[in-house]
Amino acid sequence: MSDATARPHDRQAPRVRSDSRPGGPPTRRGGHCVVLGASIGGLFAARVLAEAFDRVTVVDRDTLTQTDENRRGVPQGRHAHAILPAGTQGLQRMFPGLLEEFEAHGVPVVREPTEMHFAPGGHLLCQDGRYADAIPTYQPTRPQLEGRVRARVRALPNVEVVDRCEAAGLLSTPDGTRVIGARVVEAGGEGRELAADLVVDATGRGGRTTRWLADLGHEPPPEDRIAVDIKYVSRNLRLAPGALGRRKVVIVGAEPGRPTGATFLQHEADRWMLTLIGYGGHHPPTDPSDFLEFAKPIVPPDVFEALCAAEPLDAPVAHRYPAGVRRRYERLARFPEGLLVFGDAICSFNPVYGQGMSVAALQAEALRTCLTQGLDRLPQRFFRAAARRIEVAWQMAVGSDLALPEVEGPRPLPARLTNACFGALLTAAERDPALTQEFVKVSSLLSSPLILLRPGTVGRVVRGNLRRRPDPERARQP
């Protein structure tokens, strides 16, 4: 690890000059940045910060191997993950060629509606036709994705990734108005101080900055919270070739009266991961036989037959997720310079909707834009920009959760109206490929929900609902 223990109390933060190309990367102007956390969010942040700083040090408490392995600090890595098309675009911009590498190594890629069974809220969306300008969906495992991204970040000449190193706190000026470094503890208990011009907290949903702010004399951010009490249980399986035809992904969301769901993803030619989810009082079991029976009323009959014939590759593993939490740093009147919060440490989403990694990619793009404008008031500018990118994903997740009577929380009239509109849209989209594509654009974070209010779209929704009523069994049709 680099030893940077000088007292930088009087050091001026480096200036970052805008690149001459619109939307281009910031011009590097020197300085040192410390990123706390080497999960997906921290790696995305490090990739962007490497364009603006001479040195970037990424620290993580886990042992980071050179192979694609699950690790203690990412327990959710043993469960189904998705990177939405918006995240795919971000990956391609940050790490050109990475997606092609995945495909070359056998990672399944979904390009056509017929390769998906997508049934959000009890509505099996139309599988006819093709999507115009479709963005492929890549399906690596979480360890695969994180391992390859980490390798790319390690290869950057001005980035050092240090493992087995715990973030212990912040260094600041005496008045607490500027962060000037981080305290870390290496394996074996040796403490160290890392001087830095910028510290980025990407330590995950635990939100360490909320505690560190109090030490600096600052107020913690207000929080939005929705208690979901989710438990998900996953298992890897080997399926017979062609057992599900062309399908590479099966997603059945929870619906009122059935607060359970399933995600079944192909990760290799014959290797699949099944993740079952359930809200409070309806949690999936970890016993292998009960686990399979739990899936029976959720998935289509032919999928259940394939599950019964599949070869288990491991034992079911569980993970609990109590609540979605959004920390509103953009609302704070005071925040120390030299400090940012990133990824799940700002907003932790219900993992059922697969938004976390994609929103982290959107935050990275926001950070890049902010850095082109310099470091003056960077926290305030970044938190406002990040909040705009988080808003749609957060509102969609909260709205979907509150559509379930089993989830507690206030349901003001605007939220009820929004859910009613989405219900009508999904009903019509069961047989309308154009509406399916519009919904997929919004749910994939590619487009604003405002596109659903266009007169042509509203007309199709009305006509689709006049023709038929929703069929609760349609979501389970093969």
C-alpha cells in the first residue's frame, strides 16, 4: 500500500479543467483520491476518478482474488443479478470491449423478446416481434462481472487496489469543513492514514458516512425508507440442453395476493441460477425439496418440469433484505468538501428489480460530468446530479412494492394513480409489442416514464384494456 501520511491541512484541492470536447473526460490535474470499497460501485467510481487524478487508491476489507469467486463482503453475489440496458451502455463506455469479452467466454446474451419470459406484476409481456434498436442484455454472474471489471480497473496505470484493508474513519481539517484523507486498518491490525484530495465512500448500504459526519460536526442526511422484509434463496442448477427452448431468462414478479417471485437466469450453456423471493411472511425455504415446491405456483409449468429434472450444483443459500433506503445528501445545507458518497451508500434498492448496478453506472456518468466542471462544491453538484438519476429507479421500485398490499407504507393518491396507470399499461402490453417495448425502455432506465404519457401510447393502453381483462394465469403460461 502507498504510504501517504503527510499532513495536507493546508493543501489546496486540485483543479480539474473541462475537456475541450463536449461530454469528454475531465483533464487530469494531479492529486490523490481514495475510494473506500471495491465492489461494483467503488470500481465504477474509480474508473471515472482515474481520469481526473494522478493517483487513485481503492481499498477493500475482503481478499480480492484474481478469479471469479464469491466473497464475504458481497453476500448478495450468490444470487441472481441483472445489469439493465442502461447499465450495459455505461459498462460499454467505461470499459470498451468488456461485453464482447463476456460473450466470447460463453456468457449468454438476450437479444430477442422470444428469449425472455418476463411477467412483472402478474402480466406476461408480449413476446411477439422484435424490439427496434434493442440493447442486448448480458447475463454474467455477479462474481464474473465484478472480477472482470476489477481486472480492468487494476490495469489502469494510476490505480492501486488494496485488499484486506478496512475503512475506519475520515481525516479532516480542525473545523471539519474539509476531508483530507481516510483512516484504514490493514489485516493484522496495523492502522494507517491515507492523505487524499478526495475520499469516496462506496462501502455499501451500511452508510458509514452517516456516522462519520457526526464525528465531523455535521448533520446526517434525511432518509427515505420502505420496509420490504425480502428474503431470497438461490441455487445453481444444470439443465438439459434445450430444456427451455430459446428462453435464457425467466422473470415472474410478485403480485397482489402472491407476494413471491422467481428469477431464473442462464449463466452458461447448461448452468442456470434460480432465485426465489418472498416478502415478509412469505419467505422461501432453504430445504431443497421445499425450495422446489415453493417455485411450483410461481413459474410456468414447463419451467417447473425443467427444474424437477435439473441437476443441483450446490445447496440453496439465503439472503435477507429488510428495507430500501435512500439517503438524501442533496438536501443537506452543509457537507464537507473532499468527500463523496457513491452507489448503495446513497441509495440501496430492493434487489428484486435489479437496479443497483445500473444506477451505479448512471452515477458514474454523473460524476464524470461533474468533474469536467472542477472540484469546487463537487459534493453538492454531484449529489444533485446523482439524485436526478436515482429518482426514476427509486420511484418505480417503491411504486412496485406498494402495489403489494403485503408491504406496509403510505399510499397517497398520486402513488395509487400511478400504480393504476402502470397496471393498465401492463394489461395492454400482454398482447401489444409496442407497449411492451415502451415499458421495457422505462424499466430498463433507458427512458423517462413521461414517454408513457404520449397520446399514441395512452391510446394503445385504453384500447388494449377495452378489449380484454387481465388474466392472472397468463403470467405462468410458457
